[in-house]
Amino acid sequence: MKKAFLGLGLLLAFVVGCDKEKSTPIAIASMSIDDIQQNEGNGGTSTMEFSIKLTEPLSQEASVRVITKDGFAKANEDFQALDQVITFRAGETIKKVTVTIVADDLKEGVDEFQVLLSNAINCTIFDGIGLGVINNDDSKIPVNDVGYTGPLSYQGKTMIWSDEFNAEILNTNNWSYDVGDGCPNCGWGNNELQSYTRGDNVSFSSGKMIIEARKETFGGKNYTSTRMVSMDKQSFRFGRIDIRAKLPRGQGIWPAFWMLGSNFKTAGWPACGEIDIMEFLGHDENRVHSTIHYKFGNNARNTTASLLNEKPLPDEYHVYSLDWQQDRIRMLVDDKLINEFNPASIVGLGHPFNESFFFIINTAVGGNWPGSPNATTYFPQWLYVDYIRVFQ
């Protein structure tokens, strides 16, 4: 919210009249505007009424220009833009200005905009920023299906397993949850800022699984999200893997589709190997990253690549793919090659990428790579997963 109110006062200007032997102090009133917050509502429009006040009544007219400025709330989407001149008649000290709020039934974050005062005539502006806060009171997450989709089969391959996320609950034959903040290796080894919950941040709608990253205090952290794994439930060795998804966005938002070797519990990381089919940094909206991690001697090594897409990836659905064969790993988005990795030439004998791996799907908040959220990061953010399919 804006700065604390410091109190109103009179500003005195001394004007020298025609009689140069004396001067007359003239009181010039100062002007301020208040802050307003209210619930959005579920549809139609409502009004938010701001009060503009003068510290003193004047013997002459005073005026000020009033305009709105977008914040997370956007003109013509969340409210109707305003640009008008307000006039105080002699003796008036309060005027009202009304902003129309446009409501819907979709879940959103806290949206805000500003009402700004400028170009004051016959008065001064003491506090010229009014903050309008629109509180969300809806629970329906917006879902669409716009974007690229993949086939149900490939030449020489058939679908051997899939999760289409058509049920209203998570299929526990396929998935379980990693919970907490990753301690004792806190932040899951990356200094991430979220606490992963046991399903509280997962919902299902229109055949989509939705992972929601929220700004909220939980488990000693300021953000929550979800991390789900197929360890000890579903693992695979070779084939074509397609994941159709719509990504979240924003500074500090870090979704990923990745895999770890099924011997993770005994071999540990990085000896088990890691295949990052897709990683995305929410501030770099056109770029997708793919990486393999492995052990070389006593050290962790990785080889990474990225692809710059023509349009922002969070705008619509894309299919993120792994084409996985003996001694050959190819990562793709919408069937466009991100990079081909040859594990044998990188690691030498004994590399882990010809063994079985399990899936991990998560959205992290903060961490060493993306950095922390900032004032531009809008919450909640949603990772939509339409399906994950394995072809062999």
C-alpha cells in the first residue's frame, strides 16, 4: 500500500500586491486522494469511489486532472480507464471520482491500479496517488486448450503408457508428492524459496492438471507449489516421451519436466543421471532449456542447450519431448530440435543414460538459476499439464 499518511497542512505563499509597502499571506489549500480496496465480485461491474480532499475551503475555483494508471490490474480488462478534470467550486473541500470495476468469475491474484492527480490549479497536491486494490473472491482457474498438440502414435512406435489427467484427482498409481523445503539440503539444493505441499496446490479442470504457485506463508516459506514424482511407480527406458503443457511466467518462476535414474536411492545424484526435458525461466519467455547431468570422476557435470521460440512460450500449449535411444538423447519442443546429446561421447563408459528413469514435474519459486520473484511477479501462477505419453 502507499506511504503512511503524514497529515495535512497549509502551504503559505506570500504574494506582493500593488502596495509595495506591505505583503498579504494567502493560504493555498493542499489536495490529497485516499486509497480504496474491495472485492472484485463474480460478474458485471461495480464502482470504486475515491475521495479527493482539500485541506481548506477556497474562495475561488480549484481544479485537478485525474487519470488511472495500470498496475497488475489492466485498463479495459479489470477496470475502465479514467481521464478527467475535477473542479472544486468555492467553498467545497471534498469531491468524489468513480472508477468502474469489471468483474469475472476467474481466480486471480490481488490486482491493483493507481488514480493519479496532476495539473492542479489554485491549489497544491500533497498526496497525489490513490491506490485501488481489487481483491480476488473467485476460485475458478481459467483453462483453455490453444496451442500445439502431438499425435497419438509415431511411425514404428505405439503408446505404451500415458496419464491424460482426465480425472478429478491425482492417479496415485502413477504419482506421489515430494513435500516441504528439501531440508536438510534446504531449497532442494538450489536455494529455492517455496514449500511443496501434499496436493494443496494441485487441481484438475477440463482434462488438465494444474500446479499452482502461490505467494503465501507456509512451512516457514513465503511461497507454495507442488513437486510430483513417479519414483517406484512408473519408470521407463528409451522411447519417445511427449508432455503437452502451458507454462507459467514471471521473474523467479521455474517450471520443469525432468527425470532421474531409477537407482537414485542407492546411487545418489549425480551418479544416477538426470535428464531435464524442459526447464523454463519465467522472465525469459521465449527460451526453453534442456540439460543432462551426470557424474564425471568425483564431480558433477552437465551439458545444456536452449532454443529461442518465436513467441512467448506461456501464451499457449506446447509439446516438450524426449526422443531417447541407446547412446542418443534428443530434446524437442513442438517437434523442433532443441539439441541432441550423445552421452557416450560425454561421459565415456559406465554413463547412466541407458538405464531406466522416473519422472518429476514441478514448479519452483526462486532459486540459484532464476533468481527471486520481484515486484513484477504476479501470483498465482499456473503450470497446466494436458498429458504425458510414452511411445516405444
